[in-house]
Amino acid sequence: MESYTRYEKARIIGARALQISMGAPTLINVDKSDPLEIALREFAENVIPITVKRR
């Protein structure tokens, strides 16, 4: 797993939580309904398909 700065991590989780709140399917099986909790768990399991490009 790539090492992210705290700003990159916040941006990735925030973007994914927004996607989930707008109706995107979850990438893991969950019984929770809070988009932020789901995004945090997806990040912890390294299944979010978002990458960071650095110069």
C-alpha cells in the first residue's frame, strides 16, 4: 500500500464518501449506512480505486 499524506488521505476518503452518498455502489459488504464510515473502511481495506499523481 502506498503511503499517503494526511491531506491525500482526507481527499480520497472525502471523495469516496461523496460518491457513496450520491448512490455509488459500495466496494465492500457493509451493514452500515454512513457514507464516511463506509469510505473509511474501504480505505483501510485498500479497495478504493483512486490514485494520487505526484510531480
